[in-house]
Amino acid sequence: MEASPATFRGTDRFALLDRVGEGGMGVVYRAHDRERDVVVALKTLTRASASAIYQLKKEFRGLADLVHPNVVQLYELVCADGHWFFTMGARRRRALRRRGARRRRRRRHRTGAGLGREIS
């Protein structure tokens, strides 16, 4: 069964809160997991073709056991009512913007310090 993302409204377990982003493979939503009572990110497929499902499973399996402070943790791979998605930890947008701003400042600082040494 091929489902369209336009028809995806969440599931009995996952209530969609808002749309976070979209990529070549699908759409990411912020959702409330009613069973665990936590907010998660939910990555859905744009089209549930055999190759897209294979790629989603491959991505999930490749990252599921990875633990790193810069990578969100993956939780579950789900098929509900013809919609394939996986759930993962949700990062707050403000925290991501702050982290990005710190990285840009550090990069500018390192670049500026390096230029000073080259000139002298």
C-alpha cells in the first residue's frame, strides 16, 4: 500500500505537533508519543515505494546503535496504516540554533587567529 504524506495525520500513538523539515526522502515532524508521554521527531517517507522503504530501513539500522552527543538517538521503525516512519529524539530548535552560533563563532575565532600568525 502506497501512502501519501499529505494524508499522514499521525497515528493513535503519535500526535503530530508541527512540521520540522522536508528532504528528498520524506518529511520530519515533531510528535507527541502518547504511549511514552514524550516528544519525539518522526521521519516519514514521501512515497512508500519498495526502494524508499528499503532506504528508510537501511538508514534506521545503520544509525540505531550509534551513540554520540551530536547525533539524535533513534527509537523505533514503524509501519502504521501504510505509512512508514521512524522515531528519534527531538532536539529543541533553540538549542540547535545556539549550538550552530557557537560553532560559527569558534570557526571565525580560529580563522582570525590563524591569519594573525600568518601575517607576523
